[in-house]
Amino acid sequence: MSAVRARTWAGTAIALTTTTLALLAFRAELDKVHVALAFLLVVLGTSAAAGRLPGLVTAAAGFLAFNFFFLPPYNTFVIADPLDWFVLVAFLITGIVAAQLLAWAQAEAEQARQRAEDVVRLSAAAGRAEALLEADKLKDALLATVSHDIRTPLTTIRALAQEMGSDGDERANAIAEEVDRLNRFVADLLDLSQLHAGAIPLRVELNAAEDLMGAALQRVSGIARGRDLRASLDPSDPVLLGRFDFAHALRILGNLLENALKYAPVESTIEFTVRREGTQLRFDVADRGPGIAPEARERIFAPFVRGQAAGASPDARTGASGAGLGLAIARGLAVAQHGSLEYAPREGGGSVFSLRLPAADMTDLSQGVSP
């Protein structure tokens, strides 16, 4: 056995042992779902760092450790509660599927890297820009492929959770919630790849700004209860029309309002306004949150980047969870509709996000002009 392989297996054993000991120290306070998720993180980390075989071995070892140490009667392989079989089987299937998916993703990433290198070499005469563009297309294709492949095991896990829930196991709700969260993340990845490829479907029509604002407020009503969220139209021009895709515009404004509700102090006011500026409608979402540091004000619109609060250290984040795809997708959807999405600091503290979309006139509506 080579020194590298020996270190790999030693690291795997240390990670599993350390996790088991740490969980044992709090066994009385832990739920079985917590134990399953902790061991699953070890499997994912091992698979990502060491490959498929160590990941599969870790999943099997975690299965045994889970049974022996954390399912009553403790320190035996006997399972007293038949429902615990569902927990163990779900953990083992998830671990095996995750290890296999990571192996496939790594293999595809390696193939994509090799293809990208070939493209760069073959396209050297045509210039570096063309080669980088091709490599970016390969990356988006890989992203879309992997995202599609992940949905199948997630569906299987959700089905198992539903089966557990039908048997009265409340722990199934936690599993189902995590699956839903991962599904949303996968959907965002697919949308991002479509935006990069210029393949996002659009249905641009004449719409009223008031209708769009009402739908956006309705979307966030569940999380805005008790919050001071004030919406207003331009009193000088209350009938505002625009040419845009209603569903995509609603997604953008919903994301901006959710962020404002997430980051702004509970007692503060969030202002949601719209007015016409020349040939564009401008929707503003203004909050009294921490704001964004100057050096991060453009980076927040890049994929997988979350905002750095103004006055915070470069490594600090706003503290809210998320993969950092919301604003990247929102700006992409705005640009796809010939609009824009920008950030500006709010006077007195806070943030203002401005969505601009093409405006329309009343004559377009009365004459039935197609967008």
C-alpha cells in the first residue's frame, strides 16, 4: 500500500472515529436524525476528498456504528424498534448514492477539464478568449448534467421519508425538509446554467406594475407577518405598464423582498416602491439592514457569493444561510428581459436594490400592441 493510500485510509478512520466519539459524548441529547446527518457529512467529506471506495467503506462503517452505538439497545447490533430499520436503510442508501454521485461528478469534472485543456491547445491560434469561452460552455453543460442526475436520488430519499412519515415517524419531516432544500438548490443550479447558455424561456407581455407588486407582496406574506412592509406607487403616474415576463419579474422581486426581510432589523421599515424613469420602470426595495461593504457591492451578483456587511471584516458574512445564487439568478433574469438589477447604499444606512424593466405606454395597451 502506497503512503498516499495509507494516509487516505488513516484519515478516513480518524474522521469516523472522531465523529463517533463526539456524538457519544452527547448521545442522551441527540436525536437519531442528528446522528444520521453527522455520519452522512463524514461520508460526503470522505467521498469528496478520497474517492468512491473510501466513501462507500465509510458509509458501511457509519451504518454499523450508528446501529451499535446509537440505536437501543446500545452496544449491540440488535434493533429493538422496527422503525429504526427505516432510519438505517435511509442513511445507508443516502450514503451510497452520495458517494456514487460524487465519484461520477469528479469523473465528469476530470473529463471536462481534459476536454477544456484540449480546446485551449487546439484553439491557441484563434486566441485565448475563444478557448476560455468554450471551456465556460463545458462547465455549464457539466453543471446542468450533474444537477439533473442529483434529482433522481433526491426523489428516492423523499419517497422513503414519506413512507416513514406514513408510519407515524415524525423524524421523516426533517428528512423531507432537507430534501426540499436540496431540490431548490438543484433548481437554482439548472436555472443558472440556462441563463449562462442564453436558453432561459421568456414570455414577455404587457403587464401592470401594480399587479406585479401585489403578487410579490403576496409571495412574501407568509414570512412578513408583523413586519412593517410599505408598498407605494408613484402618485404622479399611478397607472404604470411594462413589457416583461411576469413570472420571472415576480421571482426577482420576491428574492429582493425575502432578502430585505431576512437581513433588516425586525422593528425597521422596508419600503417597496415603483416609478417610471424614461423608458424604464424602476422597482426599489429599500431596507435598514447592515448594507454591503463597498468592495463586495458588485461581487454579490456573482454565483456562490453572499454579501459582506458594511464595516465587517473581508471574511465576514451577513449570517444568513444560502448558497449565494439568488442575486446571480435575479440579475440574469433582469438582463434577459433587457433590464438591470443594481445595488446602492441607502442614505442613513441600509440597502436599496433597484430592478429596472422596459416600460410601456397606455397607447400600447389601447392599441393592442404586441410586446
